[in-house]
Amino acid sequence: MARQERAIRTRRAILVAAAEMFNELGYDATTIGGLIERIQLTRGGLYFHFTSKEELARAVLDEAVTTEGATPQQFKLQEWVDLALLLAYRLPREPLLSASVRLSVDPKARSLFGTRWPDWIVVSRDVLQEAQARGELLPHVNPGETARLFVGAWTGVQLVTEALPDADLSEEISALFALVLPNIASPGVLAKLDTSPYRAERLLAAVDSVRPVPVPVSGQGAGQPA
């Protein structure tokens, strides 16, 4: 069990380090040799978890679609808002998420691995369809079309915000909702939605407050190999 725990942590550390390099250098300039030097791991130790840069890139992209921090809400439309706000809060703070966007806009990486935007569109569409079934959307709203346009808008806002000094992605996505929601939400629901740029931080704090504290693994000590 201790060995398995160490293997999981080592794999995660490799993945985060690779994500940081994809962010800093781009896909082409990231090398296995550079990654080994950064994480101070043997080539065999790395290849035990990942056999190539391509496999690392695919593993990073597999982390792109995440609902961490999201919890059931009174309105499905609030859950839709929460997904976008949570991603906006987490992406600048988590290399794996920011690297998934970097790989998606890199022409070579995109040609090799595709993107996870279609997956986000499906997630968004499904939540909007549930909101529609509950009468939370205006009659003219098409959930699939709205999901496609919103994922595109969210991504565009993220890329522009990244290039602007002192811009905050959570605030920008909150402002995006101020434009979008009056055109899709029924008035009674719209008045009760929370689109604050600080909402995601509160949601994550609430999840952390009820998360069980991990029990130390018996026999695990410093200096044991991963």
C-alpha cells in the first residue's frame, strides 16, 4: 500500500512538472531530458509511469474536464455558472489545467491530440438541458448552441485575459455572465443566481472543510524510493 501511494504521488509530480514545462516552453520545446532534469528522476523511473512526451500530453489533456468543487444547487443554471467560475478560479493556479489550454491552442499538439473543448461542450449542454427541463431557461434557448458559444466565449476571454496586465479571470468570467445570463435565464431564476467572482473560492473552501483528513500510511518514511 505504501509503495502504491508513493507511485501515485510520483506520477502526479511528473505530470505537474510536465504541465509546467508545456506552459513555459510549449509542446515542441518540452523534452523528456529536460523533464528528467527538472524532477530529479531517473529515465527508468519516468518511463515506469510515462513512456513518451506524447503520453504525457495526453495525460495532461485528460485532466482538462473537471467538476471539482461543484455541488448540487437549487437551480441547474447555478450549477452551470459554478462550473465556469470554478474553472476560472482554478486554471491560473493549477498547471495541469492551464497546460491543457496551452496544448489545445498549440497547432502541433492540437493536430496530434485534439482538444477537450468538445467534452466541455457536452458537459455544458447536458446541464443546460436539465435547466431547460426545469423551466429555468427562456423559451428560445437552444442548450446545444448555447453550450458551444459559451465554451468558445469562455476560452476567448481566458486567452485575452492571460495577455492583459492585472486582469483577473474570475472577474472577467463573472462579467461574461452578466452579459449572457439575461438572454437565457428566466427572470425568476436570473434574480437568484450568484455570479460573484468570489463564489468559486467559497465553494472550494466549503468542500475542503468537509473533506476527510488522510490517514498516514503505516511504515512510510522519508528516503523510501518512489
